[in-house]
Amino acid sequence: MLNRKTTGWSKRDMDGTRRADIKQGAEVYIVLKQDQRSGKLTRGIVKDILTGSSTHPHGIKVRLLSGEVGRVKSIVH
């Protein structure tokens, strides 16, 4: 299971709350709706950016190439 400890995710990484930081084709960690309580992260490639506003406090909502939809928690460098 992926989580913040195993992925090395930290607040100093781009945290996914700014739409300008996220591009189609970027590799990201997202949290799926059903995983919000556990904090389990899913890694994937951004297919579509679904949030229209420039920022969102819980992360920009995206669709991955796999079809999964969730909020970005970290952008892989």
C-alpha cells in the first residue's frame, strides 16, 4: 500500500493545490475518493485536469490514463 511514509512525500514537494503546476502527461500521486480516510495514494499519469479553478485546498482533481479520478497530493519530479 502506498502512503506518505513509503513514497517519501513531503509538504515541500509541489503539493497539487495549484492548477498551474499540473500538466497533462505529468506523473502524480492522487488520493481516490474511497481512499480519503486511509490516505492511500495512487500513482499515475495525468490524462485530464478536471478542476476548473486555479487552486483547490484539497488538491486539483484529475483523471489518470487508467481512468481513475482523484485529487493530486504530490507531483513526481
